[in-house]
Amino acid sequence: MKLDSGQAVNEVFFDALDACCKEIIEKMGGKPISEWRTTDYNSLSSQLGKKTKVYLSENTLKRIFGRLKTSNRYYPQKATRDALAQFIGYRDWQEYELICIAAGIKKVESPTEEEEPQIQEVPENTIAPLKAKSRSKQKMIGFGLIALTLLIIASFFIFQHKDSQELNPYGVSLVCENPIGEVPHTAVFKLASKKPLDEHEEFSIDFMDEGAMAKISGKKEKTQFFMNPGVVYVKLLYKGVPIDTATIYMQTKGWVANSGNDTLRAFPIAGLRSLSEDRIFVSAKQLDSAGLNLSKPFLVGFSNIHSSNISGENFEFSCNLESEESRPGVQCIESTVIILGENSRHLITMYKPSCAAFSEYNFSEVKVNGATKYLGGMGYDFKDGGEFKLRVKDKNVSLFLGGKEVLKTSYKLPIGKVTGIKVLFNGIGRLRVPKLQDLKTGELY
């Protein structure tokens, strides 16, 4: 069997893809794929994009699920497969595929009562006893399974290498000419390539929550306005698949506050003047004077963004958080802490225990949300205030809420030096005595 690209693929890969599609259907409510309509595919694309930043068209999803027939069996590219696996709770496609392969190895069935096992007669002068033959056969089977596993892993890396060539055939990278600024900031982006670039070949830029997706091609430039303090990992996509990242820094002078009724509109509060670390708080009057509609749900963010030599893999951050008890239009009040690094970030979003389904954590490449794994231990109601402490030591993570350890996990990919801290609340929240310190050098942020 061949892919659309002509690559030969073992049937086991398609078995894993079919199993993944089945789990996705169950997660989307279990409605038979034969009954899916455009709204169902759009809903999946939206949820997939929010979680993985990979957005797939209706036709691509139909090809993946076998609803749009092609001359050869369609097999998605690696970034798409990774996104599908992450959507159902796995780290990437390799992890999901190896688990499927391990689960799919069938045991040799015992003979039924109707089929009496055949016993081979052994001459008396045979040196090796039957037990020795049995052990030898078991060893051969064991070596066979090991060889099969190595072949599968080798095939995976071959396909991965070929995929990377197909994903970025021109060797294109995203360049920002002025990646460091204050708030607000207008950054200029352009493409750089190792090979001559087709002027008509279009790429896409994902500005995350700072703006809509944009197109860019050839030697053209693209400008983007950034209104929020923080660090943004702007992604370059080719045919919907991320191929490069440019990091943009909107620095502050100490702690500042901003707010908005949605993620694309933010209002500077008190002219973004620095807040005292003893009183990181903004009142309803200040929010109203900043132009915020207090009758609608809104978000308040506190940020402290600047470069440092503190390792994002060895630090401790502590503070006291206080959120509102409730707010009109908001059933579950969010409290989020984000530690920004040069390459990636650590993020912890917490709700009261009854809203644990919306909780999530993201430590570098490790992402878990309450929709796929119960995070009741992270449930905490900050309406009366509570202590938050995050300790990261040699990429091992410990989270403490109210003095109690509620989470232990680890990650592999470093986020680099700490470049910022952000704390977000639904409604009006307070942040007290924030302290971030390098565990090895003692440097304070």
C-alpha cells in the first residue's frame, strides 16, 4: 500500500490512524462519522486548533476519517499526526503509535478442545530435550519481536525525515527585524530561505492571541501590532503545518496591568504605570476609566516582562492569589500563572474543584487539560486568597496550592532563561508578594 506521496507504509500505521480516529469520534460525543456534517468538522477543527495550534480544513479531516475517497489511502503529515495524538491526550504521534503497536500484539491462542494438539515423537538418541527446543523457540520469537520493533522505529524516523523535507521544501525561516519592544509594539516580519523561493508560494503566520492569521510570501513584509505585555511565540506555517518560530518580547518596567473583554482587545490600565509589589491590584473604577465594559465578562492580567539569567529549568515562584467569588456571565472563575521563557513557557490554569474540567497545565512540551485527564487535585478556590508555589528543579515540576503539594510531573525540552511572569484572573483579582528565584544562583527576578 502506498501513500499519496508514493511512500510505502506498513498496514500497522493505518491501524493506529484508524484507532486514533475512533478515539477522536468518542471525544467529540460518539456521533457516527457517517452522520457528521460541516458543523461537526468545523467544531473539531476549532477544538483541535485551540489545543494544538494546528487547524485542519473540512476536506482534510474527511480524508483522514475516510469520508473523502482518494485513489490511494491518505496518510497525514507528521505535524498533523502529532496534533491528532495530542488532542486525545498523548505527547505526540510516536508515543500513540508505539502504544497501539504494543497493545495490538496478539498472543498465541491455546488449542481448543476440538483441536487436540499434535505431539511430535522424538527419537531416543535426540540430544536436545523438548524443553530446550521450547526455550530456543521462545528466544527466536523474542528476537523476532525485538527486530520488528526496531524496524518500526527505524521506519518512523525515515518517514519523519522525509516529512520534514516535504513540510519545508525551501528551507524557509521567519525573521523578525525588531523582536524586542515595549507596549504597544509594531513588529516587522519577513521570510528567509536557503533555496530560491517561489514568489507565489504562500506561507501563514500565527500570532497566537495577538492577532488573526496572516499570509506572507516571497520578499514581502508583514507588520503586526502587539498591545499586550509578554512574550509571543509567533509561528510560521506552510500548508497549515508549523515549520518555524520567532519569539517577540514586549517588555515592561516592573509590574503592569491590562485588561480586555476578549483576547483580541486589551486596554492599558493607568497608562501601564508600574504597580507596587505590595499592591498589585486594579479597582473597578480604574477598569471603567480604561474603557472596559464591566457588564460583560472580562479578564485582568498582571505582567512583569524583562530578560534575566534565571534558568527556566531551576527556579521557584511563589505568591498569594485572590480572585472574585463570582461575576455575572462567568460560572467558573479562572486564575492562571504563566512563566515565560526564551523558547517556551510554563502555564497553570486553576479553577475551583467543581470546575476542574477546565483546569490545565503546560510545562514546555507537556500539555494536559481537564477534558482528557481529571485534574481535581488542582482545584482550588482563591476567593479568600491562597498561597501558590511552583518549583521546577532539573525539569521536574512540583505545584503547591495552599501549602499542599497537588501535582508532580516533568518535561524534557528546556524553555530557556526566564523572560517574564504573567498572572491572569476572570474579573478583578489581586496578586500579592510575588517572588521568583533561581534555585542554583539565588538570583531574584
